[in-house]
Amino acid sequence: MAEPGDRVKAMTNDGSFEGILMPGSNNSVFIKLDSGYNIGIDSKKISSLKVLGRGMKKKDEVKQVKKKNNLPSIAILHTGGTIASKVDYRTGGVSAGYSAEEFLEMFPGLSEIANIETKAVLNIMSEDICFADYVKLANAIEEFSGKCDGIIIGHGTDTLSYTSAALAFMFEKINIPVILVGSQRSSDRGSSDSAMNVQSAARFIASSDFAGIAICMHSSSNDDQCAIFSPLKTRKMHTSRRDAFKAINDTPIALVDSFGKMDFIKKDYSRKSNEKTILKPGFEKDVCLLKTHPNMSQDIFDFCTKRYKAIVIEGTGLGHAPVNISNNQKNYEALKSYIKKGGIVAVTSQCIYGRVHPSVYSNLRRLSEIGCIFCEDMLPETAFIKAAWLLGNYKPAEAAGLLAANLRGEITERSLYEKDFLEYSYKN
């Protein structure tokens, strides 16, 4: 009799299905296919269920995976999150599969794309990540960069774009691809996006000449294509959809379909070279991201200007902040005094699409005149990471001078007609 965890083959009128038997109900049989996805079959439609192999007991050792000489090598660095998690079908518990052998059991298609080695760098929920964790991850990337053809980083989706921005700024130069991958649905769910995201990232590494930091996630809600996104102009735009990540004021770098076909949208991407890796890992922790809103208390501005070395304002529209009428004049004076004493104030927009501008309205000119730095079309979270990184590696005056400079592609130099970006986002 088949038990959960056994490898089985189910015969039906619609064909045969082979994989790992999962816990089911009296009326259905659930099988995890080799693709990583699950299928549920009505028990009445199954003519036979053959056991091909018994599931391993906990004491059993995972088989070692033999490396293939004709395949590239990819290092998988784990930081935590659902993408490395797997279900123990005997107990129903969830555990992390951090070894190469365990990871290939979860994503068997990877073994045909590359030779895999793994390392657990962090084991943390993405919302708990700190700047010090970015440095640990960067050090692990630097360690593996001379030993493999590319790196995949498994990461929780909620702050994945913050981490991608941090890595993009820290690595002034890196000559291999480093792709961050997340999963909106856990790998034990039939609707999971984890298998396709990981395998698409691996195919992209194995088949392209791209070098640098990027993100790989579903480009649509279908399981037919993933997008390779910029590490600095990408945002999680939905809490649960598989295609939650979108390019903002930008297009994806490339598209990778489920068969491995690649289509580069950008032509000016960074390519592999023999140049030495350059890592600047400093971060200043005393930086804040301040979202403006109606009825904003002066106490908030007072606290931020006394507590932090840099403030990134997420303003409204073109960069507006509550500093104009008499009730808010003290906010303006607080910022003016703060900047005069050496504090840095960056201005971004809550609008996501478009860019801020210091000259369209008189109240924006007032902010510019006291030294607020308008950050073009930079995302607020990217500006936050950039300000912290700049102050961790440069003197304050140098950091302020570089804040609105386009260092890694965080600023689109020229705003194209928004239709080009918005249609892509809505279409996908």
C-alpha cells in the first residue's frame, strides 16, 4: 500500500502521473510531480497506483549528487524564506532544504541545467534583515564569485528589492550574474512559483553573458515566463500574486520562458568580464525613510532631524512635503537648520511612476533652495538604501553630491512616455 512520501505512478484515463505521494483525502490523491508542482486526482479516475520506491525515513541519508563535466556551476545562497522549505510528508512539518542534495530533490530539473552547491548564509525572515546581514551576504557572494559561473540567492519576497538594491550599490564591479529569487507561494502548494523562478534564474545564468545583480520572478500569473528585473528599479506591487514584481519607470532586462528561451529587452546590460570584483560594504545605520501625509505633526520632523544623519522624504506628487503654510512653517525651518548643520535630505515620490522635480512649483523650489536633493525617478526604498550606503563609504559632503547621480542605473536619465512602462506592467 502506498504511503505519503513514496514515489508512485498513477494510471488514469487521461494518462499516467509519476511523483511523490502527498497526504490526501478519501476522495483524492495528491502527487508532487518532478516539475515541483502538485496535482490532485479524483480517486475514482485512478485505475492503478503503483509504488515505484519507498520514501526515505528520517535516518536515511540523502544521496550525493554527481557533478556533470559539461554543465556550469551555480552556487545557491540561502537567507531564509519559503523558497528553501519543504514538507515532510510523514509528519506534515515544514523544514528547510539547505544542502545541494535536498535542494535538487525539491527542484529536480536544476540538475539538468547546472552543477549546484549551496550555503546557508542567513536564516531569517526578510522583514527582519538589517544592514549587517547585507554585509554577510555580500561577503558570501565575494567568496563564491571566483569559484562558480553564477549565484542564486533565495530570499523572502517582502524586502527582496531592498536587498537587491543594497547588493547593487555594494558591488561596484562583479563579473558573474547574481540573481535574487523569491517565492510568493510555498513549494508544497500546487500554485507555487518557486520551481519556475529558480529554474529560470539558473537557465539565465547558464545561457547568457549577463553579469551583475538582478531579480528573477514571474512576469505574469501564468507559468510560462519569468522576467529578469533591475535590482534598483523593481518593486513588489502585490501581496500574493505570483507576478507581484514589476519594473518601475523601466523595463525588465530580459524574459526567460519555461523552455529556457531568452529575450533580452535591454541591450546595454553589464556583461561578464575578467575584471576584479570591487566590493564597498559600508552602511550608515542612522538613515530614515519618512512618508509624508496630511496632518503631519512637527514632532516627527523634529525627531528625524535630531536622530538621523540622512532623511529620505517620500513626498507627494512631484516631491511635495508639508512645509508651506504657517502651521507647517516649523517643519520647513527644521529641515533648513538640519541641512545647514550637515544633514542630508533626499526627496522622492509616493507616486511610484514618474519623477520628482524641484522647479515646477514654488514650494518645491523652496525645498531645493535650502538644499533638499531631488532624486529624479529613484524609488523611495532605493534612495533609502543608497543614502545609507553612501554615508557608509564616503564623507557626508561626497555622499550628498552623489545622491542624485546615476551610479548603478537607479535613475532613468530621460523619462519616456509612461505608456511604454505602464502598458508593460498592466499587460503582465
